[in-house]
Amino acid sequence: MRLKKEDRVAIIRSSKKEFPSGRLLLYGSRVNDDLKGGDIDLVLILPNTENIVEATKMIPGILAAIKIQIGEQKIDFSIISEQQSLSEPFWIHALKTSQEF
């Protein structure tokens, strides 16, 4: 089940507020309309590794901002570097069918 347009806008606004240069992607079952989606799997990819530690500390606040706007839902939210997206096996596989917001 895909996300409603207003939910997508709220997620983008909340996620990219602090990191406008990041790429926000949806991956997992919510990408495919034929699958029954459970949680919302999101990853914010930052251009370099310098900000990753500080950025991950902001995940609880980002999730709270999203949930205020779209309601209580199970959301998996990760922040990784561009290098991780290209080198870590999990991300290489997960992002093959992802959709950029």
C-alpha cells in the first residue's frame, strides 16, 4: 500500500528540514502496490560521513515530527552516508527497488 500524497509531503518536510542536501528514499514493502505494507521504511542518505553520528541523534525528533503529522505508524528510519549506500550489502540490496521522495 503506497503512502498518501499528504503523508509523503509531511515525511519529506520533517525529514529534510535539518538535512536539505540529503536524499530521502522509501524502500521495502511500501514501494510495491501488490504487497501489503506494514511499516514505513525510510532512509536519508547524506553526501558525506562527517555528519552521520550527529544526524542519527536527531532520528527520534524526526520520527516525532512525522508522527504528529501523519499519525501513529510503525516507521523504520535510518540515516546513512552515500558511501554506505554503495558499499554495505544490506543497503545495496534494499535500495535496488527504492523510490526517492
